[in-house]
Amino acid sequence: MNDFLVSIVVPCYNEAENIPSLLKRIGAALQAYGYEIILVNDGSQDLTQSVIELAASENEKIKFLHFSRNFGHQAALKAGIDHAKGDCVVTIDADLQKPPEAIPGMIVHWQEGHDIVTAVCKNEGQPSVFKRLTSAAYYRLLSWLADHKMVRNGADFRLIDRKVADTIRDIQSQNLYLRGIFSWMGYKQAIVYYREEKRRAGKTKYNLPKMLNLASNGITSFSIKPLRLALGMGIFFAMLAFGYGLYAVTMVWLGKTVTGWASLVASVVFLSGVQLIVLGVIGEYVGKIYQELSQRPNYLIFKSNISPPVPRQGNK
Ligand code: UDP
Ligand code: MG
């Protein structure tokens, strides 16, 4: 047995059917290690809570946190990391799309001195064409906007060192986008590859609004380039309008009053559209500032078997 502890953090939202086989596979994969499993029940409405508690009563390595409601995947990851005691912390999904058998390989990289080991999906076979295309375009856009490279397909299957986990614990942001935070952090990073499997049971919990919210958080938490783009667009259209104004004045001088009702309406409508978009972008950032100022915790826990005192609840 090695003399370090590995914490496995699993966010679970309505995953009752998957949890037993997940635990079995983690147990088999990590036989050679000292480990704890932290199941974060993100306000599930199915039997997740009782399945978790039953498992925990049979195996002391299993810890759990029950949220008071659904706070989202990112909050669940943060809660697990906040409460993990391990020398390294691995985050993995509950649906067995990501194989626990890849964890020992990640541990090897960690032992070699890497602080963040991201597992990247090698086969893109499973997700729908729509998801694949939008995700490829999104990561490209995000890397460009954020000025640092985001690991594509690096979903939240990752190993982090204790010091990285401590940093995450200290981050107090309402708009968590952990993938971005990890690539922003630097440290010594490594990538391992795995083959993604089909979701074992249940269906994806990432509906379109949730995905869009995560995507928007990713962009606005790491970049103010959209504001610059808005500014650039403003300057461009102001110059265009100036030129058009000159043209209109010249026409009046020449006595050729312009009959351009259609062009007038078109340009007014177009420019109001542009203004609304720009306002929307600014509003998005103002909203984020407002949320950050509210200083609410990222999550609330109503029940847990992690030995008291619970270190910290979301934000201090
Ligand atoms: N999840 C969560 N809270 C949510 C949505 C998802 O804890 O609000 C968990 C879910 O139980 C799973 C992981 O996050 O363990 C990834 O979600 P899912 O498999 O639905 O996403 P996908 O693989 O389709 O991107
Ligand atoms: Mg999944």
C-alpha cells in the first residue's frame, strides 16, 4: 500500500442507477491505493441519496455531501474538492462515461511531479454531431478570447495535487468555470487519454440552457475581449455613419434630396440591433459583477458524513 491518500470526487445528480457499479469499478481500479470517495449529491430527486447512504454505511471509505438543492456540476466539483483530504484529488463523473481504470495512470503522472493531470477523451464517437461541432467551435473561441489555451475535450475528469486543491478552495467566485481556472493556473500539467464510454444509465444532465450558461461563464470569467469587440464594432459603425452623413449632406448641397426611406429605416434598425447586442454584452458583465458582490456561498450542505467540523462551506 502506498503512503498517500487519493480522494475521488464524484458529482451525482440523479445517478442512483449508476452509483453501485461506479463504486465497484473505482474500488477495483484503486485496490493498490489508500483512497476515499466523496459523493456529492447535487440535489437529486431520485434515489441517489439513499443509494449513497447505504453504500457509505457499508464502506467507511465512502463519504458524502448532500446539497440542499441542485447547485450545478461545477459547484458539486468545488464542494468535493473543498472537503477532500487526499494528497491528490481526482474528479470523475458518476455516469461511467469516464473509466475509473484510467486513474492509476493519472496517479503515475502525479508521482512524476505533475500537479494537474487532465484526462482527454480520445474517441469522439459517443456525443451527438451537434455537441461535437459546437464544442469544437466553442473551445477554439474560448482559447482565443481567454488568451490561454484551454484543453479541448478536457471535461472534468482530472487529477490535481493537494496545493491545487487548496487554491481551488480559496477561490471565491459565483461563476465557477473550473476547466478555465485549471488552465489559467499554470503549474506542471500533463494529459492522459481515455476512451469515452456510453452513459451507463439515465440521460445527460446538461441540457441546452445549462450548457449555454457554462459556456457563457467560461467566456466572461476569463476574458473582457467581448467588451473590446463591442468597442471596436462601435468605432467601425460610427465611422461608417460619419461617411454616410457626409454623403447625405453633399447630396443636400447638390440639391439632390435623397428619397432613401428604405435605406434610412434599414440602417436605423440595423444600428439599434447592434446597440442592443453591445448593451447585452455589457449587461452580462455588469450582472457578473453584481453576482460576485453578493458573496453567496457556492453551495449549501444539509447532510454529510465527513468528520466534523466540515472545513468550510463554499465561500468563507
Ligand atoms: N451533474 C451534477 N449536477 C448537475 C448536472 C450534472 O452534479 O446539475 C453531474 C452528473 O451527475 C454527472 C456529471 O455531472 O456525474 C456530468 O454530467 P452529465 O453526464 O450529465 O454530462 P455530459 O457527460 O452529458 O456532458
Ligand atoms: Mg456524462
